[in-house]
Amino acid sequence: MGVMTKFRDNTGIILWILIGSFGLLWVIMDVYDPNVATMGPRDLGEVNGEPISLDEYNSRVTYYTNAYSQQSGAAMTPEIRAIYENQVWDELVSAKLLEQKMDELGITVTDSELLGMAYGDNPDPLIMQYFSRPDGTVDRFAIQNVLTDPTYSQEAMAIEVQLRQKRRQEKLSNFITAGLQVTDQQVIEEFNKRNSFASISYIRFPYNEVTDNEIEITDADIRAYYNENKELFKTEESYRAQFVTFSTLPTAQDSATIREELEELRQDFASAENDSLFLVRNQSTTRYNNVFVDKDEIREDYAPVLDVEEGEVTAIINLGASAAIIKNVEENSNEIKFAVMSLAFEALPATIDDAFEAADEFLYFAEESSFEEEANRSGLLIQEAFATKGNTFVSGVGSSQQVLSFLETSDEGDISDPIELATQFVVIRLTEVNEAGHRPMDEVRAQIETQVKNEKRKSITVEKVQNMIAANGDLESLSAAAEKDIQNVDGLAASAMVLTGAGREPKVIGSVFAMQENELSPAIEGVNGAYVVFVNSITEPAPNTLDDATASSIRTELEQQINQKYLAVWLDQLKNEADIVDNRSRLLR
């Protein structure tokens, strides 16, 4: 449009030339842009009609990218970036929904509230984070300086926005969870659970001791189980796809180049005065370790360092995934200090570029002709992939958010751009989309038969054990009659999930603490077997041992747990009811 502006700003000869030669075309192009009809959406998406801009999305992705690089010291891989991009989208959608809900409810933050958060007796944790002294106290002079000095106007505005947003969200959270309360009885029960212990003896009767010959399964059993447990056979939207791969593993030439780089470093390594700095500057994959090692304990890969004198460097050593040269730094009797300069065998940029170009060329011709024809012409093996909506594991490919995102946002027949994975580029063609639903009974009949067998094994075992208890009044007699050992457990916590000698059995443990001392249980249906338990003793805390501080701490923990669960469910429901438009597949691909 800059060129067009210049043309409009000039009259006379230029204007007459334009009118005389291309006048009609320029007028049409200036009034009507043919790309407007096909350019697609301008925003990344919408939440109930409110746009999510591409700028705010990119800004947040950039923030995460920079934070990742600072924390890890490495650049994001395409796969990690895809995970963060998906996270950013979810965060932006949630933020829009929360903002809309707060506006709907009229939740605001007054100036006096804001001043209290900054200057009050108990400043907001955000203020403490920014303005705390080394001793943990708040620096009120620094607060005053930043919030009132025009020099810090941008910083002050940023802090104000954060404080207002934080308080608004706190008010919304309090509004939503206002009816959720932790009672005194719940606090007492939790305290008792954490401080109750039992000493028990038990006998375990595994379900797998019931043979198939003892079990009879009818069509009615299978049909009844399917109808009663239909949700177990609910399937998410799923995808089938074809894909071809282009390796980005290091070539022989790459490995040779890496060895050449090490060879060129040998002389400089030998003369380096600061070995640690040398390794850092040359990006060694092995860190400097400034310690003496017993010569007899040196690993076989590093043994060549014993054959060189102090200050000398070994020839190139192959360490499998990397190559290295090792410097004999210092020897002391039977000990040696050495430094390892290593470089991983990685594909060089040219190799990766070649793989991408091959993948991109395949994509071009696959779209021009067909996926199968181009694969056959190129001598590429077509592989099959299967994925389920929301699950990043893709059979045939492995875990990949990038691949899943393509499958979830594409139509049957679409072909992906080259997707970079850890050791290869893949080009994928979506061949089939299966809608969510329930799998037919005939399709899951074998699975149902297994479940019905397991249920019958449980009921048969429990019935047998219950009959044996009736004939044997104590645990010792039951042990002799069943020819099973008695297991003893001391110090079993009421909060435990694992029963010593039996595995994860929360129902059995819960039953124990519902019993009295010297009581024999009926047959208890556990996860992997039926149990008969005798309670030797139970130790519970005295009522007066629950002090106010402990009660307050437990109440806070329980409230946080309940609130978090409720808010997560509430937000999911809000998303399900919202009108969310997702244009990522059109703008970002």
C-alpha cells in the first residue's frame, strides 16, 4: 500500500500513464482486493464472540520460549514448542472465559483495595516478591518510589494491572466456592486418619485361584455387563493416517566432520591454561570435573588418558554417542586428574536441511499427484498411524503434540507440512476420522468376557471364604483349613493405600479402621483377592491433641483440595457451554 500511496500523491504525467495503460486494473485492485475473500480469519480464535488475537498468542509463546531457553540453556525443539503452543491456547481461552465471567458478575477492584494490597499491614505476596529485603521484611520506601516516581511509570502500571487481575480472580474464586465449606467434623476425621495406626493379621485369598472350569458365562451375562458399563466402552474421536519419514540422524560425513573439529582442537586444548573455560567455550558435552581419580577406577572408555603425559591430549576416542579427546591435567602418585572435551554425534545443519528439502519436495508432488504414487516413485515406505483425540501418543510415530494437532485440525485427505521430530521429518496424510461414540458389543465381546470372568471369580471367592469363616471361628483355624499363611502388619496407617505383602488395597485398609480391636472381619473384597482380617490393636489420637494451629492447617489443606477440584470442574463446564472458535489450523499451519 506504500507504493499505492506514492502513486496517489503524484498527479500529472504519472497519473495519465496509469490511466492510459493499467488504469482499469489499478482501480479495481485498489477498490477490491481479491485476496480478501480467501484470506481467511484475521484472529486466531474467538471465545463467545471475543477475539483471541494472533499477537497475544505469539507474545505468550515467545515468553515461554525465552523462559525455557534461560532455564535449560537450550533452544526449544519443535516438539516442545508444540506442547507450549497448545498450553498457551488453553490458557488464553480460560483467561477470556474468566474475564467474561467477572464482567458478567460485576467483579471489580477499587482503588482503596489496590492501595491496601500495596501499602497495607499485610502486603500482597506479589508486592513481597518485588520489594522484600534480604531479611524478609517489605521495603516500603522502594514501593513508594516505584509507584509514585514518573520514572517508573511503566513498571507501576504493570504492577497495578497484575494486582487488579489477581484480586479479581481471587474474588471470582471466592464467589464460586463460597458454598464449599470444610466442617469441624471433616477436620477431626482427617486428623484422626493421619494419626491412627493399627496392628493386624490377615489371610489373603487370590481371585486367580478360581479356575475357568468353575466359571459359566452366558450371553445374558455379557449383554447385562455391556448395558450396565457402557461408558467403559466409550471412544473418543480417533484418526488413521499414513506417513513417510526422512531421517535426520547424523550421516557418516557428519560424524567425520565432528572428529575433524576435535582434531583441530587438540593443540589448543593441550596449551589451554583454563581447561574448564575451554570446555565451556567449545561447547563440550562433558563438564569439567576438577577432582583426582584413582587410576585403577578409570572407566575403560577413558583409559587412553593413562598413556599420555601431563599436559598432553589423547587421540580421538569414540564414546558411542559422542567423540572425545582427553587431557591429562595432573598426576599424583596413583591418582590422575583429567578433562574430557567431547562432541555429540549430531546431524549437521546441512543434513537437516537436506532432509527437510526432501520432505518438502515429497509434499509438493504428493499434493500434485497422490500420496501413494509419490511414495512409490521416491522409494519411500508408507507406514500406518493411529491416534485418539487428546492423547499425544500416536502409534507408529510415538508421542508427538505436533502430529496430534495436525490430525485434530485436519480433514480426511489433508497432507501435513514436514513435521520435525527427534530423529526425522514426517509427512502425514489423514486417511480416516472416526467420530466419538460407543464401541459395538460384538467388537468388545472378548474384553467383556474377561471382565465378567473377573467379576465371577470375585463373587465365587468371597462366597467360598465366607463359608469357610462360618465353619472356622478364628483366624488360626481358618488358616489351617485353607492351608494359607497368616500375614502380620504392625503400624498400618489409616492414610495408607498399600497393604504390606498384598499391594494396593485401599478398601481393605479402610475396612480395618471401621472395625474394633479383637474383631474378625467377614470376607473383604479387595483389588486382587478376598481378605479376612483380625484387628490386634488400633491406636487413635486423643481428642485433646488436636490444637488450633494443626486444625487450621488441615482445614486450609482440605479447602484448597476441594476448591481446586471444584474450580477445575467449573472451568471445564464453562468451556463446554462456551462458543469457542479455533482458527489455529488455518493461521498457523
